[in-house]
Amino acid sequence: MHRLRTPIRRKLLFATLTPLSAAILLSWLIGASLITDRIFKQAQQKVVSDLNAARKVYQGEIEHLSATVKVAGLSSDLTEFFRTDGSARRKAMLHKLQQSEQLSFITIIDHQGIVRYRAANPSAAGDSLAADPLVASALRGTAASGSQLYDQRRLMLENPGLAESASIAIKTTPRSRATHRSREERGLLLVAAAPLLAADGRVIGVLQAGQILNGDSRVVDTITRMVYEKEERGAATIFLEDVRIATSVRDAGGERATGSLMSSEVASLVLEKNKLWSDRAFVLNDWYFSAYEPIRDPDGATIGALYVGMPERPFLTMRTTINLIFGAVLAFVALIGIALSGWISNKLARPVRALAEGARRMAAGERIEPIVVNTHDEIALLADEFNTMAHEVSTLNSTLEQKVERRTAQLAEKNRQLLAIQKELAKAERLSGLGLLAAGVAHEINNPLAIIRGNTELLQDELPDGAEEREEVEAIMLEIGRIERIVNNLRVFSRNGIKRISRFSLGTVLDSILDQVGHQIPLEPYRISRDYWGKDREIEGDQDQIRQVFTNLVLNGLQAMEGGGMLTLDLSADPAGETVSVTVADSGPGISPEHMEKIFTPFFSTKQRGTGLGLAVSYGIVKDHGGEIRVSSQVGQGATFTVILQLKQPENGAAP
């Protein structure tokens, strides 16, 4: 037996450890870099997303103030304010409104822009606010709102207490711009103005109200609570120019850092160049993942900034911890690799007899254990090939069994899909048959129904107003109207396939439905959220049929919420730009599991006076447009209907 100068065991160890060591070092370096970039990039992206949410909260405060002023401006008491020169009752109403809404001031202005009354400073009147852009817009008949910067004189006029509450001591920070000011005396306010209209529609004055942000932490606390929930690391700030006037950022003593200054590099970009800042920034005394955007007044001038951010230090600690864990794992794997290489190399040394015995046992069909060779020559290679051959035979048997199991699973999945398709075809066939039946029933009912209506109307005309039979005749007319609605639904149900294709705005259709649904159902106990605003899409289809689909869904959702609730409509397009999805969700009692399979079945209804055709008609219309309608619900948690429509109809999809 020829002995080699270099044993195979040493070669195997060298060949294994060299690439393994290089792979460990390279993986460590690349992994640390990727983890760092990933963590910091995701943190910064989250802050940008948080800024969008903060903007919505801030804008929501402005819209709430604007809505309050608009509603108050509709009061007839205020329109009579100028005629009676402000009675004590009307002034008391303004004071009550200011206290209930926690407003900083409320001002009544006449049609020439002259202040007639200030609820927070009754002795100050007679000055002109016609140059105020919000007041000027309201004098033209258009309500306006926004952020405005008031100097100390304007604050004293509107409310003597505002000048003191707006005053904030300025605190310099390590990276802030140099300043000679010691206090910020101006105020940043949310202001809204609405026109006061006479009976003939003329603008006779303006109602203006404002809410000061200096020292008021309600807005920033709302942003912090909504954006970061219970996560204490995140913070929000409202700046008047570069001074923090309202913030949830805490200093070293745990107090709000009100009065501290913005870093100079952020101020140069956000306040001077009016651009968005999205990067790490030095906030107060540490580095933060930050996002800033300018706050502009109605004239477009930058008067402040809105900020959200998270401290960078916890992420640095997290990165260090991850790197240590990553390094420990790689070291552990390296040790396992070294031990495994040594163990395998030792197992490659077996004598020739072991190979011969293995070959004999294989020829006899016996089960063969891996051959252990203790020599350090090419016999180890032979043993390895022999073990590989035995392993291949065993693996082949195992692979065949796995393939059989995989093919069996694929066949079961195909069978399941086939059953689903058969079920869908059966449903379509039933709907088609019911459509033909509905057309015939509607036709047969319509003629005698017209005769009944005509004779009932004649009978109604013949009966005097006080006749006892008139109540029964009116009941007959109500039931005739109900039958006519059922017949109309039957006729619509039977007309699937007949479409008048046009291109229209889906958001406009939804707005029209929601604006008119109040004529059918009182909307006072309901809240309707139009989340589809800003996401509008134009689609092709029969506008009247699509309107009927969403009218049915909106009415069903409102009727399901007895006593009131929340109805939410949303719209989204798929990334490929081929379909659009509209969801109608209610906060009602939901749909029980036994009813889920029947809700699209014609004439099935859970309502006492329902016809059971609304959802069946909607299902047929959506399917006829090449779309899909889905429903999801849990008992006690409301129901959500999703309508998926194609943006474009096939060229041969329109019927004459």
C-alpha cells in the first residue's frame, strides 16, 4: 500500500477551513453593513411615514376649527348680531362657544372688515381686519382656515391673556443658530373664518375664531399618542420659526423642551428653502431620526415647522447587540464546522476489508452501514464513493416517495379548484335561470299591477278626506309601491349583460350616493368616513348599474347598524393598474356563518321587509362587468364588502 506524503485528512481540513474562515469573515463584514443600513433606513422611512400621519392630525385640528366656525356661522342669532348691535344673549352665546371649544378668541366682523365684537376682549372694537387673507376670503363668501402668525399687539387685541401665555423663554441648543432674542413674544395660531349670510344670501359679516399653539401640548400629544402609541421614544414638535412652542420632546430633567431652538442646518433647509427634511438631525442634546416640514400661512410664507422623530441611540445599541449576536453565531458555526471536518476526515480511514465486506453485503441485498476507513490514502476516496453510492440508492427510494406525495397533493389541489369552478358555474347557471324566470314574472305582474294601481287611485279620489275606508286604500297604495319596487328589482336582475358602457369617475359616483342617501335613511346617528378621497379612479362600465351596486351596499350597511354606527368607504387600485377595489365596511352586528353562503342568493333576506334581490342584483352586475364581489364578517364586528372592478371593459363588452 502506497503512503502519500500529505494525508487526505490534512488536505480535507485545509480545504474546509480556508473557505470557511474567509466566508465567516466576509459574512460578518457584509452582514454588519447590511444590518446597519437596514435598521437605519427602516427607522428613517418610519419617521417619514409618521410625519405624514402627524400632518393629517395637524390638518384635522384646522378642519375641526373650520367646521366649528362654519356651523356657528349658520346660526340666525349671529346674522341678527349686526341688526341689534349684539344683544346680551348673543354675546353670551359667543362666550359659551369659546369656552366649550376651548378657543383662544372669537371675533365678529362686519361686511367692511371692521371688528364689531371680540368675545375675549369686548372693549376692543372698531379696528379693520379687511387685510387679513382669511377674513378677506370670508368676505368674498368663501370660508377659509389655516395657520397664522400674530404679533404681540394682535394677541392683545384678540385676547389680553394670549400675550402672556404666548411668551416663551428661548433656550439655545448646541447646534442652533445664534440669536440675540431671550423670549418669543409672537404666537402661532390655528385660525378659521366663515361668512355670515343674510336671508337673501348676501355676506353681512364674518365669524373668526382661533386657537393658540404656544405652550398648548394637546396637538403634539395627540400626534405622539396616535403615531407612536405606547412607544415613549417617539416625539412631535410644533415650531414657530425655529422655536419649539409645543413639544413632547423631553430635556434631561424630564420636562418638555419648550423654548429650545431648531438646529441650524435644519432651519436653513426647512425655514429658508421651504423644503422637507428627512434625515438624522441633532435635536436638543442628541441625534434623532427626524422629519420636518414647513408650516405655511395663507399667503404661502413659512412661519414654522412640524416635526416628528425618534432618538438614534436605542437603534445604535440595537445594532451593536445584533452584531455581537451575529458574530457569536458565526463563531459557533465555525467551531461546529471545524469539529465536523475533523470527524468526517477520521471516518474516511477504513481498511480494504471493510470495503470488500460492504460490497459482498450489498450484493446479497443486505442493509449496509457507512464504511469506516482508518487509513490515510486513496482507499478513503474509494470508501467515500462507495458510501455515496449506497446513500444515492437510499435517497432515490426516499425521493420517489416524496414525488408520489407531492403529486398526490397537487392532484388534490386541482380537484379542489375543479370543485370550486363547478360550484361557481352552478351558481351562474342558477342565476341565469332565475333571470329568465324573473323577466317573465316581472312582465306578468306588471300589467295587472298597473290596473290595480289605476283602480285604487280612482277609488282614492272618490273617497272623501274623512272617510274610514281611506286608510285601507292608502295601505293598498303602499303595498302596491312595494310590489313595484320588487318588480323593478326583478327586471334589473333579468337584464344582466345589457350595459351602456361609458367612462366615469368612481369617486364622483360614491360622493353622489352618499350625498343622496340621506333622503332614504336619516343620517344623524351615523358617521360616514370617505377614505377614498384622493384615490379616485376612472373606470369603464354602465354607470347606472355600478351606482345601483354601491347604493345597495351603502343602504345595507346603514340598515345593519340599528341605532347608529360607523360606515367606511375606501378605494384602492392594484399595482398592475388593471383593477380597482372598493370596500364598504360597517360596524354593525356582522353576518352569521350560516347566512354567509346565502347572501347572494335571490329572494334571501334577513330584513323583515326585504325583497332579497339587492345583493343578487349587485352580484350579477359586478360579474357582468368582469369583476368580483367578496364579503368578510365576524359576528359582533361588522361586515366588509369588497367590489373588484376592471378599469377597462373589453371592446366587445357593450351591448346595443
